[in-house]
Amino acid sequence: MRIGRGFTQFLLALAAILLTGCGASGNAFHLPPQTISGSSIKATVSWTPSPLVALKPCQVTVTLKNSHDVAIVQGAAVAVKFTMQDMSMPPLHARLTPTGTPGAYKGQLIPVMAGPWLIDVTINYHGHRVTKSWSVLADN
């Protein structure tokens, strides 16, 4: 059995695409939990559902500890911003509030579209500011 030249070229092109990752996104999507560390703050960030679902509420929880590994109960401001990466649209914002559990802050955002989003978490605590971002994916 002889394979035609066109079919051989197709197989070579397919192999090149698969080996080089052509067409793959350059973004690595992250799953919870994620961590943030600063000089006086350590935080664990989680969100549900994961992956995010477009038009469904996303609960964001941040658990804060100080540099001595003790829960931060008062004096912290925690903000979350969702930015759609592939669309020109305003970001979504939420200020997280204490849950009653020492060190735990919670808030809710609703990703309005499926696709890649950037989650930015900013924590301010007694003059110290820590910010970190993660790429996440919202499904339909």
C-alpha cells in the first residue's frame, strides 16, 4: 500500500502543530486554592465553582494570617477584581467582608461571559499591601 504525497504532507503538518502547541493559549489557567505572601500577611484564596461558570455566582474566600501564623480578625481590607482578558469591558469588583470565622473574608462575583478571566486579589493590612493575579477560565 502506497501513501499519497498529499496525505504524507498532511501528517507532517499535523505532527508539527501538535509538537509546537500551535493554536494553544499562552495562558496557564489556575485552580484554587492559591496563596499570597507578603512581609506581614499570608493568604489563601479559593473560589467556587472551579472552573468558573458564566452567569453563575462565584464565591471568593480569602483566609488571612499574619506573619506569626495567627488569623487576622480585624483591620484588613480585601478586594477582588475580575477582568475579562479577551474583551474590552469594565472589570467586576467586590469588597470581601468578614465571615465570622477568624481570618476568613468572603464575597461574590458573577462572570458575565465564558472565556479567560484574570482574578486580582488585593489585601491592605496596617499599611501593608499585597496584590496577586491568576488567570482562570469561565465555562458555559
